[in-house]
Amino acid sequence: MAETPRPSVADLKALDSGKPFSTVLLLRKVTNKTASNGNPFLSLEFGDRTGSFSATLFNDHAQYADLASIAEGAALAVEGRTDAFQGRFSPRLGKVDILDEAALEASGALTDLVEVPPEDPHEMWTEFESFIDAIKHDELRMTVRAVFEEIGPQFRNAPAATAMHHAYRHGLLEHTLHMARACQALLPLYREVDPDLAMAGILVHDTGKVTEYEGALGARRSRKGILQGHVVLGYAIVRKAGLRAKLDADRLERLEHIVLSHQGEPAWGAAAWAATPEAVFVSMIDNLDARMGMVQRALRTTAPTEQFSERLMGLQTALLTEPLPADEAKLL
């Protein structure tokens, strides 16, 4: 007898309400919460390479204690029934089993769990390196090259976030490469911005994330990530490389400032407000690509039957994913 296909997150979202399912998913996030009646419950975010969803687990569930203490990034065999809450897919959970590495390998689900970008990571890295090579200022180019000689393998695989944008394997590379493309396109409009410094700043702005996040299957913040954050961690990486490359003090300070200010506002994690033309330029491109990354992911992971995506925290709204109708006049 043929084995029943294991449904993906996208498959589950396309099912009618009340349908039973059994699949393997990645536990991306666990949040302990308290209901209005004082009872504790868990908000669990599950996902695979096709998307993600949240489900609620109340304290009367037989496995509540097990899942309350489980590490984020674990692979789970999940049984349940499809359901919705406030218009969002939120299944009722039944049996949930934690899979060790051997069980995960035996399930054949490993390659299905890890979400990746639509572009090939090897091709992205080749293009990324071409942007490094195109930096004309010798010591600036050597600084950027030194950074990626140190962290290249981690950078190529790292996510750009745990949830907000490009939060999947190779997401950091994708996000930074998209920013470099935008930089190249926009530089002719802003003659006040030094092209080499802006491009160098974009390529290294998020390098601290290789230390901020850890976890082979699902990203979670590391001890250093919590205590220092990627802005400070990236500053240290860039400063070390700049001193090694003998980058002049003024350019090094300006490059460091891009890293320290790229988050835009202190409330969002910036260590300083952007105060140079290049820092303002990089910060705005970073914000643009972070938001458009959310849009792109929503467009490719929302079920074709749905008119809107789930609410995107970074955009404070759901996204209209219904395709624009064809221009009838042009078809005549």
C-alpha cells in the first residue's frame, strides 16, 4: 500500500475546516500566555518550507507541559484537525511527538521543513561576491572582503530574522543581495551618496546576525544575540576587518556608523540615528527590502483560494494577494 502523502503547511491551509491531518512540522516559536480567566496557554508557531501558522494549546492538553519547555527549532510529528480563529488558519492540536535526529531522518521530512528563498543560493552568492569586487576603493573593498572571509559560510546559510522578514535559511544572503541590487539602481538618483561606501555598508550592515541567531532548523536568538544584539556584534566584526585592511579612520568611522544606525530608530534597535548621506540611504533601503520581503513571502505562501494573507506583524495589516486582473482593453 502506498504511503499517504504528508501534507505541507500550504496543503493544510487549503483543506476545509474540520479535516484530520498528520504531518511533520518545525516548531518555530513558543510563547507562554495567560487567558482572561487566568489560565495559562501556549501560542505555538509551526512551519515548513511552504509557510507557517499559529495554534493555541491550552493547559488541559495532555502534552502541555512537554511543549511548554521544548526548545524552539524542534521537529514535531503533529496530528490535529483543521480549524480557523478570527479568520486565520489555526488548527486544533491532537497528539504531538518530538522527533529526535534519527526519527526526523527516517521520516524523510527534513528537506521539506526548512524554508528557503526562491532563488538558488549558489547563484546568489556568486552575484553577491561580484558586488564586493565592484567596490573601487581598495581598502574599503579589502575590508568587506575580510569580513566575508571570516563569516562567509555562516552568512550564506543564516536567516535574516526569526519571524519578521526573510526568516528562513539563506534569508540573510537574499535580503542583503536584494539591497545591493536596489542600491545599484538608486545610486544614480542620489549624487550626494558615495557609491563605494554605500555599497560596502549594505553588504556588511547585518553581519552581526550570524552570531545573533543560532539553530540548524529554526532560528532562535543566541546568548550573545540577546545580550548584545546584531548591531553591536556587526560593528565589532566590521571594525576588526577595517583595522586589518588599514582602512583610513574617517571611512572606517562612517562604515561603522552605517552598521550602528541601519535599524532606523533606537526603538527598533539602532545604536544611533543615521547621520550621514550613506547611512540614511542604507537605512531606507533596508526598511524597503524588509517590508517587500514580507510582501514577497506572503504572495508565495498564501493559498490561491485566499484573497488576503494572514495579518503581517511588520506591516500591521493583512496583504491583498489576489492577482491584479488582466487589462481587458489591451487583450482586444
